[in-house]
Amino acid sequence: MEKNLQKAASLLLKSSHTVAFTGAGISVESGIPPFRGKDGLWSKYDPKVLELDYFFHEPDVAWPKIKEIFYDFFGEAKPNVAHTVLARMEREKLLECVVTQNIDNLHQAGGSKKVWEFHGNSQWLICPGCKKKLHVDDVDLSQLPPRCVADGEVLKPDFVFFGEGIPDAAYHHSFEQASQCEVMLIVGTTGEVMPASMIPFEASKRGATIIEINPEPSCYTDKITDLFIRGKAGVIFQALEKLLFN
Ligand code: NAD
């Protein structure tokens, strides 16, 4: 691992355009489980609460589960060293931006400024009627489902549900960044969720070097990863920070 870490640091120090592509794994050490796997969220909750049709037909059933997962539970999480080192890399001009599949706001909480959120952000709710967006802190979640004060519609978390399209700007800028970067740093994703999973393939096709950090191989590892660093994001980023900044 030590040798690969040094190679990664050297590639990152030389690169003029690095993009980080992150998934649920980067937030595991902040206490947020991924969706899949033995201890994943879907081993405890039924994923249909995030299906668009189900949500609108059964908001009284879906909202209490959504509140439990994304507001009571995610709400307690704090950024870990992987988030804060990526933010430091951005400040020190070693990272152009983060493209994330996560909806937990932890990159921004860790200090990152340029973050393209491919699947939206759980901190915001949207009224499907008047399209007004509200920060979760300004919404009373003690009465479920929460409703828009203007038109009475059930508010929906402003992240991408199953059966919903990707926000235009995030889609466009994420693929644009993938096509322009010299190095893509993939952190903590299985690469199983389409179309987000295509972003690293786009980067690789356009000639980027792919560095991947994950305790387990992903669908990228054997196909496009040039340098695989096996391990937990927090542990790896702690070591990487020393190599990059000392
Ligand atoms: P996933 O659940 O499919 O896979 C998680 C990946 O993280 C796996 O490859 C696993 O080996 C790796 N991992 C586990 N612990 C890790 C650690 N400590 N450090 C680094 N990697 C670790 O996640 P995905 O590929 O991101 O896809 C799931 C979808 O679910 C995404 O679209 C995302 O929007 C959503 N999701 C988001 C959050 C969040 O916002 N934190 C949490 C769960 C799911």
C-alpha cells in the first residue's frame, strides 16, 4: 500500500486537473452506512420508500422512514478526514472539484467549495407544485408528511429518487469535468448506479489516469483503474495528506 500511496501522491502533485468522484464509502467512517451490503441501509429499510410513484401515493408511510434515515440519522454525521483532506486539496490547488453521488452534504461541511452533487442534497426539500426549495432547518418535520405552506403539496427531499432524472447542471458539469481531467480519484463507490457510474469511464476514455481508493474492488478496478489503493478512505487520506503537504 505504501508504494501505491507514494505513486498516488506523485501523480496528484503533478496533475494540473484532478477530479474526485465519490460514493457512499467516503461517508462510512462518518457513521453513514452505504445502501448495499450486509450492514447497508437496504438490509434494514425497504428501498421502495425512495421510489417516486410510491412516495407520492403513500407519503404517510414513506415520510417517517425517510425522516428516520436522512434527517434523524444523517443529520448527526460529521465530515471525516477523507472529506477534509479533499477540501484542503482544493484550497491548495491540487483538486479542481468533487463530483459526488452522495446526498449527505459532508463534502461542503468538510470545507469543499466546488461540489457537483449528481444525486442532489438531502438538506433541501422541494415543493413539486410551486417548485420552491426550502432548507430542512426551516421545515417542521414533527408533522409528517411536511407540506408546502403556499399550496399544501407534500414536500419532497430534493435528492434523486428511483425513477427520477439527474439534475441538468450536475449532469452536464460532472461529465464535462470527467472529460477534461488529467487524474480522476475514485473514492468509495461500487460503480453500480447508472448513469453516475459512467463518469469514471468517460474520464478514462478521454485519457485520465484513474486512482481508486476502496477496501474492496469495484466494477472499475479491473477495467479502468490504473492505481488501486486498498483501504478505508479515512486511513488512506490521512496518509496521503502527509505525503502531499509535508
Ligand atoms: P454503494 O453502497 O454501492 O457502495 C459503497 C462502496 O463503498 C463499496 O464499494 C464499499 O466497498 C466502499 N466502502 C465501504 N467502506 C468504505 C470506507 N471506509 N472507505 C472507502 N470505501 C468504503 O455506494 P455507491 O456506489 O455510492 O452507490 C450508492 C448510491 O446510494 C449512491 O448513488 C448514493 O447517492 C447513495 N447513497 C448515499 C449515501 C450518502 O450520501 N452518504 C449513503 C448511502 C447511499
